[in-house]
Amino acid sequence: MEFLRPATWDEALAVKAEHPTALPVSGGTDVMVELNFDLRRPSAILDLNRIGELDRWSVEGDVVRLGASVTYTRIINELSGPLPGLALAARTVGSPQIRNRGGVGGNLGAASPAGDSHPALLAAGPDVFVEAASVRGTRMIPIDDFYVGVKRNCLAADELIRAVHIPVADGPQQFSKIGTRNAMVIAVCAFGFALHPRGRTVGTGIGSAAPTPRRAVEAEEYLRGELEQRGLWESGEPLGTEVVQRFGELVRAAASPIDDVRGTAGYRRHALAVLARRTLTWTWNDYGKQIGSAA
């Protein structure tokens, strides 16, 4: 196995073009487990840890540009304000040691349906983009188009993830997941939810309950319609049991889970409906308080 360690981003792109099967590594929290258990044996490892720009984030207008290697710990400590949903998801990732090493770029690269960052990124809206680059240039991939199959993304063989562009939250966001224990666990299922008052839309993200992370589009459209028709964006009044219940049902219908060692498909569907109802209730309560304090 060849070990490749570029010092700059341009060098990394050149190396990736020359060695398209090389496996990128930054935090290594997924890759090293697979190597240790001999589940993967790539021809080459592409170590990105010397490339400092991948560890930086910035706010450009109303968008956070999050470097691919910014760790979950830093997301929690530095970005809970502009990216509350992603910060909540980051808190559920592994142990402190894992959060100190892992980042969203690696989660995207692995494209596991159980990845904790995916539901939060999807819920943040269609204006989330993955910045991918190669020696041929840079392209911005909409988050909805990024996942193409089980542990498969749309990156070309010579591309690397440079950053993720995520709109600054303009409303409350939530994330919740269920696992076989309270910590250091792969999700049985997960759900991200966000209110976007500026555009009068809502966002959802389903994890570990389909071949790829996905949004619950019908649930989003149903809730958006209810909020608009009843003037709830302006009033912040309670949604009512019927709306919350229906939202949960539509989220459950959007999933296509399987039975595996962590849970059955039936349990995942039930749990997603519960998570959807809870996150919607928590988020709407927060929004109502914001409306009340602004009045």
C-alpha cells in the first residue's frame, strides 16, 4: 500500500489525478477501522492532514463555508449559533476522541446512510452545496444530488471534497437519533428538522432508514402548506395535534428501511414518526418563543 502525503491543496489534486483509486484520509475515524479489520485494502492512502485550509471555516454573506476537515468538536464549540442542527448532530458522534478527529468531509466521502451529519445537512435546505475539486476545476454539488447509493456518492474518481457551503440558520433547528445505547453508537435511525422562516419553508433529513440519506419531501410540503394557510409563520400559535401527527406519518412513509442487526424495518418506521413529532414540537415551541419575544 502506497502512502501519499501532499503538502498543499494543488499537490493533493495532482496526486489524486495521478492515483484516482487512492483513498483520502483526514480524521481517519472510518477508514482506520476498515483497515484494521481488513475490510478495505486500497492501493494507496492519500493523507490530507498537512493541508491547513481544510481545517478552516468562514462566513461569506449568509453562508458558512465549512472546510472538509473541520472537526465535530469545533463545529460544536464554534458553530452552534449559525449551524445549530449540524452542531446538535455533531454532539452525538462517537466519543470525544472521535469528535476531535472526525469531520463532515469524511462523513460525506463515506456516504453511509447512518452518517450523523447527513440529516442535518439535508434539513438545512437545498442551498447546501458540496464543493468538490479536481485538476479539471471545481464544481458545487447540491446536497440532494450528492448521495447516489449505499455508501456511494457522485464524486468523480479524481475529485476531492474541499468544503461544504451551508446557509446560516434563520430559524430553529433540531436533530435526534435512536441507537442501541445512549452514546458511541451507530444510529438505528435519525432525523433532522429545520424551520426556514425567511423563505417560509421547512427542511427534513432522514438517516439510517433508506439506502441513502433522504428528505421527507411530502412531509415538508404538507407542513409548509399548513403554516402558510393558517398564518402560523406570523402568529407562532400551536400547530395542533392533528398537524404534528400527520407530519410524523408522512416522515414515516418517506423511509424505506431494512431489517438488520441494529433494528427492524418496522421499528425504524415507528421510531422515525416519533422523532419527527418530537423535533417538530421542540422546534415550533422555540419558534413561538422567538415570535413572542419579538412582539
